[in-house]
Amino acid sequence: MATIAITSLPVATSAATTDVLPIVQSGTTKQVTNALLFTNATLVAPALGTVASGNISACTSTGMVMVAPVLGTPASGTLTNCTGLPIATGVSNLGTGVATFLTTPSSANLLAALTDETGTGANVFANTPTLVTPILGTPASGTLTSCTGLPLTTGVTGALPVANGGTGASGAVQALSGPGAVNITSLATAFTSTGTGNALTLADGAQGQLKTIIYVAEAAGGDTGVLTPTNLGSATTITFNAVGDSVTLQFAGTDWWVVGFRGAVVA
């Protein structure tokens, strides 16, 4: 064979799968084909370096460590031991604002994530919350012992007790015609007689309570009304003889006491 300069070597051609390569094993020369060497080869602990392309679908491994892999869309998997999943970009199908709230759980972010809220401001929990201008509706129950600022004209119903600066009776006037009971729930009673000697009664009241009875009309001339309270201090009856007669009583101790009258006869 003639000597050929390196620079004049012919361009190598690709080997076919049927080409053979000589190998020496224990002093014996053997041959192996390209197909046997490179097709379905089993590599033991290879150092692959950087593989430009390839198909590893048939590879299996226990405890394989993959660095920055692009997994695509796995057909299945268990993420029990995985960490670092970002809520904002790693979880789908969350409602509007939910990812933001889970990342920064503030009252404002919770409000933005809700769709049926009422009111605004900070979230409220059951123990000693501070409510700003709430509309309470009609509470089923409650104790207002420490509350202040309740307006009497619009915030209180019923009779204000004497102990709280009231009269113990409502401002409504009882209209009583003929004999009967003078109530202790109204501050005043307007009495209309239907005959002579209409019998009127009055039960005991609350301590300090005031009660006024006024004779406002009569069915015929000469009609009268006789009031007999259950307990009347220093007297027994009060008689109304003419329209315009009146008496004001106050309950103190165990009795009603006359504190003022006009025309009525106390006896």
C-alpha cells in the first residue's frame, strides 16, 4: 500500500448495519456487526453527557434524579412528596381572587374572592368583634347592658319604668266607659259615666308610678263614678261628681296616694 498523506485521506463513508468490525478476545479474533453493536444495546452505568435527542420511553429507574426536566403532561402520577408548587401558576380551576387570597390571606383579598358577601372592611370573628355602623336587622336575642346612645324617642317601646326616670306607664290614654278597671299601664284614663255610681277599681302599681283619672263625659246629668283602689293611703274612695273632675295618684310603699285633684271627692 502506498504511503498517503493525512491531508489526502479520502472522506469516510457511513457504515452499514451489515458491516463487520473485528475484535480480539483472549487472543481470538472475532467480528461483530454494526447492528449487533448499536441496535438495542444494553448500556451499564453509561455517562451520557448531553444528549441532543433520543427516545427513553423504554428506560426504567429506581430513585432517578432529574435536573430541571420538562415533564410535559404526565398521564398519571403521585405528588405526595413534592414541594414548591406555586399556587398562582401551579393550580388551575380556582375561583377569581382565590389564588391571591391563598398567597396573601388578608381581609381585602378574601372579600375580593367572595361572590355573596355583604358589607366591607375587616373580617369578623365571634369573640369581641368591632363592627362599624352595622345594620343588625332583628337579633333573636341579646344583652345591651353595656350599650350607650339609645334614643328614647325611636329606640324604646313600652312603658319606661320609674326606676329609669319614666312614669311606669305608657303615654296612651285609656278610654273607660261605665264601670270597670282603671288600668295601670297607661299614664291617664279618660272616664265616661253611664249612670249613677259607676264602680271603678284600681290595682296596685309600681313604686313611684303616677296615674291620672279624668272625668270627661256623662250619659245623663247627675251621673257619677266612684273609684275604689285596692290600697288608697289615708282614704278609701274617690268620687267623680261632675265632668272635669280629676285626680292624680302616685304609688308609694303599698298604697296609692293623692298628689293632686280637681273637684273629685276623696273620702
